Amino acid sequence: MKRVLLIFVAMAVIAILPATLGSAATGSACKIPKGGDADNNGIGDADVQVICNYDSVYAYDDAGDYYWDLGDGRVYTSPGISNIEDLDQTTLSVCDYRIHTKGDFGNDPYMNSGDISNMIRCHGYDGVATYHYQIVSNDDPRFRGDPAYAIWGTWEYHVLTESGTGNYIPKGILP
């Protein structure tokens, strides 16, 4: 359960951290349609659908130290940790993310609407597991408006699966 909670905290933070110029949400990992960035700031204009695909890695050890490369040049770590090799290799767990987003950034670094999908493969001290989650905004036809699945007010989990457990959404629970 510790691994599941860490994974879902990391996934939630990935999705809410603002993008910066050159980041995965606005950089070469994203496709802004031609003419969709009138002010040339690298962020899609309002009502423009931007599609991004990038990889990220989150690694942690049993002592609670972590290394998190968001895949866009931003790296977050515990104090004293500068790479994965600095973590306790005997209790190391690594989660590789494939992140896909499609949505409207409204000409600012925050995704205003759309969907976010993460495919995650974890291995190491905590075992082997795979996860998939998809979050949709309230203007998506899959949005149900059920407060049990809500995240960030106008967004909700549409799919939330864990290997060996299945999809939490039809079961009406979140880990």
C-alpha cells in the first residue's frame, strides 16, 4: 500500500505542476497546431488542443529518499540526492512513466481542460507492478461529475488501474 500511495501522490503532482518554457508541457515533446501560438510563447493559445507525449522516472528507497526526473528538464530530489545511484540500492524501487496529455492550456502554463493519461511500470524492492490512470476535465464527455472520483475541482479520474487489482473506478474506491 505504501508503494500505491507514493505512486498516486507522484502522479497527482506531475499533473498539477506548472509547465515552464521548454518543459514537456510546452516544449519539443508537445505538438501545437500551426497557428495555435499567436504570441510565440511556446504555449498553445486558448481553445487550441495541444498534444504531449513524454517519459518520466520516479525512484525511491525504503528510507523515504527519492529522485524524480519529470522528463522535461525538471528534477526533484530529497536533500543530498542528485541521481538514482545515490539512493539505497538494496531498497530501491523505480517507476517509469509514459505520459500523454491532450488539452487546452489557455495560453498559460496550466492545463485548463482535456485529459491526462499515465502508464507506469514499477520494479525493485517493493515488487513489480503496472498502473494506468486517466484524468478527464469536466468538458470531456466521459466526465461523470461524481465527487468520489474528483481531483482538482473540475477534473476526475476516469480510469485508475493497478496490476493484480483492476480498475478502482467501477469499485467506487480510490486507493
